[in-house]
Amino acid sequence: MTKIAIVYHSGYGHTEKLASHVEKGASSVDGVETVSLKLKTGLEDFEALLDADAIIFGSPTYMGSVSAVMKQFMEKTSKLFYVRGWKDKFAAGFTLSHSLSGDKLNALMQMNIFAMQHGMIWVGFDQLNQSPDGEPGKSDVMNRMGAFLGLMGQTENASPEITPPSGDLASAEHFGQRIAEVAKRFA
């Protein structure tokens, strides 16, 4: 079995909703098992991630950066850095914020550099904006923000029951499936 781990922090429930759709997509691939680790403090035991073939990192974008909880988790993994414990595992990342931009690219870059420092192999998002007229930002289409380093979502200041929109959730499922298929192919 190929094992995909999703480790994420969610401050208000929106990132958790996106993570559940990433996991749904990953688990839809035959021969793939998923494990999810929701960070509350960033100091959680990450033993379950050690035997994963791929780790997908998720964080809300706060003030143009990953959350403090995600950063705490990243720093906690420094002992793995020295022994190359995650070397050659696949990695990917997702983020969302209220603003259409919200400097989400910077949060994805933080996750990417973190993975690169661990010697991981980064997998990005492969879909073009799926709007029939090519207009960006339509809430019901795949990759409406045109992100390729990772998955970006946007949420209104509303309950996670009604946001993020359907296009972001479909993008999350496709993203999870893509990571699972890549990891399965090379694991």
C-alpha cells in the first residue's frame, strides 16, 4: 500500500474542510491508504508520518505566511532534517485565505522550501483554470486562482459549511488524487 499523509492546521475549520477533500481525492486511488494529522499546537507527535510515501502540508495563510502552529510543527522536525528522515518522500502543499491573493503564494513557498530542506520531492498542481471562457476567479471551476506550486483556496468570512466554494473543493480532490497517483507510481 502507498501511504499518503496529510498534516494541516486549521484555525476556523476552512482548512480542515479543504484537507478532508484532499484526503478524499487521495483515498480514491486504489492501493492508497491515507492518514491525517490535524495540528493543534504544532508540537504533536508526527510518528505516523515517518512511513508515509508522500506528505501533503496544509495551512491557512495568515498575514502572508503559514500559521504559527504550522511553523511550530516545521521547527519541531529539525531533528529529522539532520538525519534526512524524509529524504525522497513526495511533498505537496495547500493553503487558503479570505483574500483572493492574501499572499498565499508565500505560504506555499514556505512549505516548498521546508520540503526541499528535508530533501523531499515537490509535486505541484497540474490543472489549468477550467473556466470555459478563461476568466479567473469563478468560484465553481477547478484551479480558479491559477496556482501551480500547490493548491490555493479562498474562503469568505462565513461558516465552513458554506465556504470554500465548490471549485476549490473539486480542486482539492483532484490535487489529493494527483499526489496519490504520483506517489503510487514511484513508491
